[in-house]
Amino acid sequence: MHLKAINTALFFGLLVSGTSQASWDLTATATSDYLFNGVTQTSDDPALQFIANKNFDNGWYAGGFASNVDFGDDTWLELDAFGGRYWQMNDEIGVELGALYYSYYGEGSDINYTETTAAIDVSDFRFQLWYAWDYAGTDAKHLVAAVFYQVYSDGENGVNLGFSQSRSLDSEDFQWDTRDHYNHAWIAYDRNWQQWNFMVSYNHTTLSSDWGGGNTLTANVTYTF
């Protein structure tokens, strides 16, 4: 089973949206491969995903995420809940604090866990940390550090770069592959058209192929209701 890493690309989009006025956002996504930090959560197979996100005009947000998964066991469904607050300090800087709960369903699935996150936006950059004190039921403390950069955006087309490092702080309880950490780098292009978003991304991780590492090209189609 490939333990899940953090879907930084997904939650970057959700948390930045916390700056909008009070509204409900509901999206459905079809993806060729469900990746968390470059690690497949569906054994390289497609996934259908749903996100419901409530943004408040005072910066608070809350929502949920659902997706099919396949870890090579009986686990088949992931349901997550998240919430937090975003502060827009000025035109260039924003700060965000939040928490997430990941839950999995299927016979014998026992990898549910809670995580906290903190981020700062500076112009076209975002710097973000995620911390879990019982990562995926392993009793290991776990930290992810990520940086995002928006290379280009004209409202219809966008290019984004990202780099993250996932690190076990208790390598005796949990390791990534044969080490306590691994790196993930990616580049993504997306195109907006009416209520649709089309995205392709190239991902590279330093994990071995046994852990789903290497290079992965994915394609996503998202519809906003």
C-alpha cells in the first residue's frame, strides 16, 4: 500500500479561494491519475472527485473532498474535511491557518488522521507547511514543506510550478521508501473555459518505482457548478 502524501496542488487552490466573498463552491473532477505529491492514490488508474467548499466574507472557510482510491487492499473511498481562515494583509501578502481530517473506507482501513497547515502568500509565491502528529495511523510525526510559483496567468490560461518535501520525523515508525523523506517537483498548465477547467501536469518524485515514484503525466477536467 502507498501511504498518501499531501495533495498540495489541490489544497493550494482551495485555501487561496478563501479570500473570496461568502459563497458555496461545488466542483467535480475527472483525473487520469489521483496524485498526492506525485504518489498515485489509485494505482495509476483514473479517479472521480468532488469538492464542496464554503467561503465566508470574513476569511473563514470549510468544506469536504471525496475521491475513489486504490492502495492495493480493500480501501476504496477517501472522504476529507477541512477548515480554516485566510487573512489578506495587503495587496501582496496573505496568511492562512487551517486543519484537515483524512478518512478512508474499506475493510481493514485504519489510516485516518488529522493534519494542520500554515501558509503565506507573497506576490506570485506561496510557502506552505503541513504537520501531522500521527501520520496515516503510523504513530509517526510528519512534515511537508512546499513552495508554489504562479509563472503566468491571464484569467484563462495559467502555468504553475511547485516543489515539496515530505519528511517523516519518526523514521523508526515510518519511512518513505528507504529514507525519511522524498522530494516532489511539478509543472502544470491549465485552461479555463466558461465553467470548465482543463489541466495537464508533469510530476517527478525521488521515490522508487515500488512506491509509485518517477515521472507521471496527468490530465484533469473540472466542472464548477
